[in-house]
Amino acid sequence: MMQMTGAELIVRLLERQGIETVCGIPGGAILPFYDALGQCDTIHHVLARHEQGGGFMAQGMARVSGKPEVCLASSGPGATNLVTAIADAKLDSIPMVAITGQVPLGMIGTDAFQEVDTYGMTIPLTKHNFLVRDAAELLEVIPEAFRIAMSGRPGPVLVDVPKDVQCQMVSFEDYPPVAVRDIPPVPELAAIERAAEMINAAEQPVLYLGGGVIHSGASHLAVTLAEQGGLPTTMTLMALGAMPIDHPLSIGMLGMHGARYTNYVLEEADLLICVGARFDDRAIGKAAQFCPKAKIIHVDIDPSELDKIKTAHVGITGDVTQVIEALLPRVQVKLRKRWLSHVAGLKDRFGLAMPNLENPRSHYGLVQAVADALDDEAVIATDVGQHQMWVAQAYPFRRPRQWLTSGGLGTMGFGLPAAIGAALAEPARTVVCFTGDGSLKMNIQEMATLAEEDLNVKIVLMNNNSLGLVYQQQNLFYGKRTVASKYKRAVNFLKVAEGFGLDAVDLDTAENPAATLAEALKRPGSCLIHCSIDRDEFVYPMVPPGAANTEMIG
Amino acid sequence: MSMVIDRAQAGLVKVVLELEVANHAGVMSHICGLFARRAFNVEGILCMPLADATRSRIWLLVFEDQRLEQMIKQVEKLEDVISVARHGAEHKVFERLEEFFR
């Protein structure tokens, strides 16, 4: 018979689940848990400077490892601060377990100090959530939280634990089994056969890969499917890296900031094979006019994605790995010379224009110079905005989980803590966080965490002293009325970085910016690499919000 | 101008959904939130624990519009929902209840 407090039990169950690093901030209602965590030698706690930062660190770890990772917050403001990171994990299907402290059971509902209805508040943001009312429930709830977070379509799970439940003694015979992923549903064979027939019969097929391919670990299978069927392949923002961008069948990222030719190829497709993607509005533009000539095969592990936005001719519920494995023996080897040479012609005429690529002080040039200085082992994280789109367009992604970005929620402030998380999970890699001056300020306090943990994270700051993508939209769609998008004063980010204890280099004043950049990237440890860019450089092409993907500007 | 839409007059058909769910505080919140978020009106709602007290049965009376299939898939996704069955409007559960609302 074992006996321990609820708090100790949570720690033991996390250990058994293989958790080695957790990120968070203590506070009154979660102190019993922190006290138990302090007695544990195997779990490293990373002290974030804001709960949202802690949440994004856990996400960064999960995005590179593919496993559920843990973040912690206290009740009230701790939990409300964490909410954005949870919502972000939901929209990008990232496995995460958030544990929050709560006021004691008897005080719930009394407007106690630092009380919010964390359970109620997180219902629409989580894949599932729990409010633990008895310490014995933890034996079931904690493994369940991990199982749910990693099974099927991954997502965040929140466990809210009142302070007195953390202190309550619990007796039990054995630990529950370590949670494992549910076995995915077996894809329907008849649907697989229909899909294969459609692929074999198509004249102008396109393979459309989404983040589900990365989550399923099916990138190599997706590339094999493309090669076997002769399928030009586009990737969503979330799928970048699933197929190397310089693969002859890659037609790059589709959608709002995709290359013109990519959206034109999709316009002409007679069959769209959507694998682990969800027809997001930023990817497909006006839904009714997306791929107007194409029949649709849609593969997703989440049945509610099928027929949600576009009705599929064949819908297959299943894990991407299993579905592609079943498709491969049924898909004929095709060279598709006519279609592929037409695609190549469109690429020649309407490829992505990347001006000033050789100048490391221009936006595309800076992305290129970073890529030139690194190999494919590096992890590339971004914040949200113009810099994010330029990196998505120009960085040569060649492997899954090389690229970490906030896609669905588009959360400014994601980049720095996510990069810290990536470096915590894989300390041997160089982690680059491309950011903008608007985004960086949204979680800039995590520079302190970075300095403290002494991680190999390089922050590459494209500074145009404005909210660039807002400024761009106001210029293009709001009669150049640039309301609240230009900062009136500039921040000295070099001094800020120095104040937090980070190294900093300024490409603005460097004699040889490419060399300064390469040297800073190769030096171990953390560094801020600052570069001013032109506010009037916009992200092109651009599909106006609500328009069809063929109505691109620029 | 009234925002109340008479769905029966608009010619929409009634559907009864029968849900088997885990019986704990919060389950109703999960389910009602899905419908409220999408402004999918629930005309009637009834919930009672089953003989096995760990489970409850929920009956929902809704109008069938083109979003119903997606709505059902979203309900099925909830961890606390064990099964969803769909019945026609002829189902007796709400009919018998109507006398309490006269």
C-alpha cells in the first residue's frame, strides 16, 4: 500500500510518464505541488517570467518531440495568463498537459482570492479538461490527460487541482499504467480503393499536405506517395518541411502568401488529395472558388474535419501513416510528363519573386543568410507577422519538425518561448527565432529565462518599428490610413538584450553583415541579432482576406 | 424588430438527439457550449442519470439545418460523450413533456 499527498502523486505520475522538463510559475494555489516538485530529482523545472511564456515553452518542446509536454500555473491570473498558449495549442493540434492550481474546494464559487472558473473558461479551448475534486481521482485523471493529449488529433488538456486536493493524503495499491496513444481507427478499405482509382485516373492531380502529416510522422511516406504517383505537392504553413522545399515535386506553400504559380496550379487541378489538412481560410481563400475543377479526396484522423468546409468525394477517417501505407500498393507509378511540365511552366512564369536576396540587410536576404550559415539540423521558430511569412516563403525547410510557428491562432509572442522550449527539448541543435519588433515585445520577459537556462537560441530580429502586417493591410485595404500601427518611439533592443544578460550584435552597423551574422549563429549560447528593415517592404503576393486565391496582389 | 426566428414556420424539420454521457458536473457545459458557439438553437433539453449512476442520458430537441451533421460530429468528439443517436420528431420523449409547459 502506498500513501502520499495528491501533489506527490502528480509528480510521481509525471515522472512515470517520462516527463523530464516542466515550465511554469508558482503561486499560492499551486505551492503544495511545487513543494513536492522540489523534492524530485528527475524533473527539471524551468521558471518562466509569464505563464503564457511557460505555456509556449511546453509547446516548443512538444512541437520538436511530438510528445505531450507539461506547463504549470497557479489559480486566477496564473490560469488566465496561460489561456492564450492553450488556445494556440488547440488550433495547431499540439499535445500539451496544463496543470493549474485552484482555490480549495470549499472556497470554489465564493469569489475567493485568485479564483477564476478555470474549468469553465478552458472548455472551448482545450481538447478536454478536468477539475479534480478528490486526490484519488488523480490516479485516473493524470494518465487520461496524457492519453487524450496524444491520441487521435493531438491537443491540449487542462487539469485544475484545488489546493486542498494537492494536500490530501491518498492510499493506493499500484500506480496506474503509463498512458499510451490510442490505436487509431482502421481506415475503410473501400474508400482507400476508391481514392487510389481516382488518383490513377486523374490527369492533373495535386497533393495537399497539412500539419497532420507532421503529427503522424508520415513525411517520408507522403514524399513516396508523391514520387510514385507523380503528384505535384503543396504544403500548408503547418506542413512546411514535410517535403524538402527543393524536391522537384514541391510546389511550395499555398494560400494567402503562397507563390502565384502554386495557387494557379491548384486552380487547374482535376483532383485534390488533401492529407492531414483542414481547408483553413488562410490556405484556401474563398472556399467556393478553391480548386473549382477538382474532385477531392480528404484524409484526416478527426472525422469532424471531413465535409466541414469542402465536401469530399472520398473522405477517409484515419491516421495519415496508415492511410498512405494502404494507398501506396494501389497507386500506379506515373510520370505525368504533360502535367508536370505544365506545372514547371507556371513556376517559370509565376514563381516567387525574392528581390535583394543577396543583401543580408533586406528581409529575404536576411532569411537566406541565416539559412546559408546553418544546416538542416537547426530548428527555425518564428513569431507572427510579416517576418513569419517571409521565412515561410524563403527558408529552405527540408525536414519535419524543423519549423515551429503559430499557424491557427497566429499568436504574436509565440516565437521566443517556443524557441526556448525547442532548445530545452533538443539542446544539441541551434534554434533560431525569427521575430519582429512587435512580436518580440509580447513575451520579451522570457529573455531572462533564456539567459538563466543558457540555451543555444539565436533571436533574429527584423525591426521596422511597426506592426508590419497591420501597416501593410492598412496601406492596401484601408486607404493608407495607418492607424495605431507605427510606433512613435524606437526601442533599443540591443540594450534590452544586454540588460537581460544576452549577447547582442547589430547588423545595421556591422561592416560585413553576412560574416557578423554567421559568426553570431555559430557561437554557442544565446544571442540577439538585430537588423533594421524597411517598413514599406510588404509581403507579396497577397490574397486579400475573403477573396479567391487567384486574386493575388503583387 | 424581433430576432426570434420561427423555425417551425420556416419549414425546418425537428430532430431528437439521444446522447449517452459521463455523469459529472461540467458535461452539460461542454455540450451546450458547442451549440451556443455556433448559434445552433436547442429547442428542448432533458437530462437524467441512468441506472448506472456513472452515466447520464441527455435528450436534445433541435431543428435540422445543413449544419446538423457537423454539429453531431463535434458532439461525438467530446471525451465525455459516449454515444449519439438520432431520432425523428415522432420520438415521444418531448411530446409527453409538453403537457408540463401548457
